[in-house]
Amino acid sequence: MPRTRDWEGTIRVVVSHALSQRGCLRGWSVLNHRGHVRLNIAAGAGGGRRRQVLLPIPWECDQIDQIRDAVLQVFEGFQKGVDPDLCVAQIIRPHHAAGDPGSTAEAPGLQNIAGGSSTFSTAAAPLSVEEWQELISVFREHKLISGEIKPSTWHRVYRHHMNHVFGAVATAAPPQNAKQLLETLARIWADKPGGRTRQIQIQSTAALLRWAVTELRLGENWDPPKDLAVFVGRSRVAKAITTPLEVEHIIALVQAIPDARWRFAFQLMAAYGLRPEELQHLQIRQGRLWCMYEKIASRGKTSPRVLRPLPCDNWADDWRLEECFPTQELPPMQPGLGDGYVGHYLMNRPLWKELRREYEAKAEKLVPYSCRHGYAHRAHVLCDLPPKVVAAAMGHSVQTHLSAYSRWCGDDVVDDAFIKAAKRIEAKQISSD
């Protein structure tokens, strides 16, 4: 490991000492996260939940006082019951423009934000950090009120990436346009071109900028290009395709899962093609098992649906899932984190690890969604159900269904479909004669 620089140790000592003077003896610490300050709050000091918050301050030797003051501000707010992320949004950094460095009354280009009729300056002068904070706050309200995303989606996804935007603009030489901002953010993951996290960072930042330009809150120089590929980058490593879980492996895994709660959860995912998150949104209505989960995506919002086992899946009949559901307990999971909980549990199962190695040997990838992929694959290949029907049964649009599942339509699947079609036509001709 690289040797810690002396001034980095000084930052930690200064922060720790300042916190101890406020009564915080342990559990709060700071470290370098891709050139910016990350505040770690241990579960014991964070109300039973471990937290990580990115501060809009660069991890530099001349920022010790600013880092200390920001951490104290978050700590004091947290003691009053304010969420650390909200405390971060209220952190005021000194203006880089001329004038009183502590003043917020004369923030250039900011007019009556609370009234909802404000616009940000479109002049060449750089935006202040306060303006960016207000801009992102209003953008968050827009995303939530419009129904484009859920509050949990903002908390799990957008919040972290908007904190990186804070960090990018809270420098002595902040970005002056969309290109510079996107380039700055792309450097955070310079070692992972084409990575999913880098892609989401660039896409969410571009969405923020497009909205701000459309609303006349930013000038045209902040309008991002339509093609973001140069900022996302191209992965140098071939991506493994997540593939359907085979029936024999489903049955073997059910037999190998010792916990009855997790076994039942896995059976539900395999038999109904559920998303892991949907396990928390099931109920019996009119004698049938329903999924009440509403997924919000760019193509719209899904509706509650009846869960239907596939006609070919007679191996699942003995599970009597609908009958057992009212009395069988499911494992506890936090809302919005179903995929993580399921994935973590499966990764600790020896058979799952063994199967992952087998799939990887074939350049395939086994994930919790492989249960859902298997449902879709069997629906088409074994049951000959049309895409429109399968998409409705699985709770997504036809476009999403085709884009996600057409990748498994290899030559063997095409040949099988043609053979079955020929047999159907031959049977019709015989019956007509």
C-alpha cells in the first residue's frame, strides 16, 4: 500500500480532535475518495446504520480548516436529527469571486429560488457552489414531483452522483461549461472506462444540465452533447452476459438452501420470474398471488400484476407457493435494496459459488436476475408465448423485454422455432384435408 502523506494524517488528527471537543469520541472519520473528502460514520455512531457521505471539498493539504468545519457542521446537524446528506447540501463554501468570502447574500445570478421563479445567471462568470446546491435541490424536487423517480431512487443512485458534482465545482478553478464538468467527472473513474457507475454518473449529470438549460437556469454553454460515449468511455474488457438459470440448477439450489425464508424467496423468484426487489411487494388478492411493485422507468411505470407460473414448469407445482405464502415468512430486507440482499445471501452459498464458476467458464454470468432471465427464456423457447404476453406477465414494456432478452436468441433457438412453426403449419394442412 502507498505510504500515507504526512498532511493526510494531520487532517485526520485535526478532525478527530475537533469532534472530541464536541463530545464525539469515536465512529466518525474522514478519508480520501478519488480526490475529495469522504466522511465515514460507523453504525454505532450513526443510529445503527453505517453511512458514507461525500463532502464538496477537495482532499488537499490546504483544505484542513474547511474539512474540519464541514465535518463539525454535519455532526452538529446530525445531533439535531438532520440527515447527513441534508447537512452536506447546506455546507457553504467561500466564493471564488471577489468580495466578502463569507457572504451569501450577493450570490451572482441567484434570484428568489424559494419562490420557484428564479433563473441562474447565463453570464460567463462561474456559478458559485451555493448556486449549484440550489440547482440540484430544485432538480431533485422536479424529478420527484414529476414522478420520474422515487425518493428511494434519488437516495440510492442520484444522491451519490450529485455529491460528485458538488465536489467537481467546489474547486479553485471550477468547470466553465458542460464539457469541462463531464470531463472532470469522467476522471473520477479514469481507470474504469465504460463502467456502469461511470455511465450513470455521466448520464445523471447530463440529465441535470439538460433540465437546467431547458428551464433557463443555465446558459447554452451548459447544454451537454447528445452523444456521451466519449465521457463514458469504452470498456477494454469483454462484458460477461448475464444468462438464464437452468432448471436443474434451480432445483439443486432450492435443495441446498438451508434457511426456509431464503429458500421460499428463491422459489418465488424462480417460479414467477420476480425481480429481487419485488419480494417485498407481494400479496394475496382474490385468491391469487399479486405483485404490487411499481417500477418507474423512462418508458413509464409498471402496474400491479397477477403472478403466473409457466405451463412448462410442473417442477414447481409441489412448492404450492400461493398456498404457502400467507404463512411462510420471507427474509427481512430494506426497501430498495432487495437485489443486494439476495445477492449477498446467494454469494455465501457454496453451490451458488460453484455454479458461478461453471457459468463463467462459458463466458456467462450468474446473478440473482438469472432466475428472472430463466423465466423469460422458458416462456419463449418451451411455451412459445409471444413477447407481448411474456412482457405483461413479467411487468415491463415490450420494448424493454425485447432489448433485454433478444440476446439469448441464438441459432439453436431460431432453428427450434422454425421447426415448431413447420410442424404447426403441417398439422393445420392435415386437419384441413
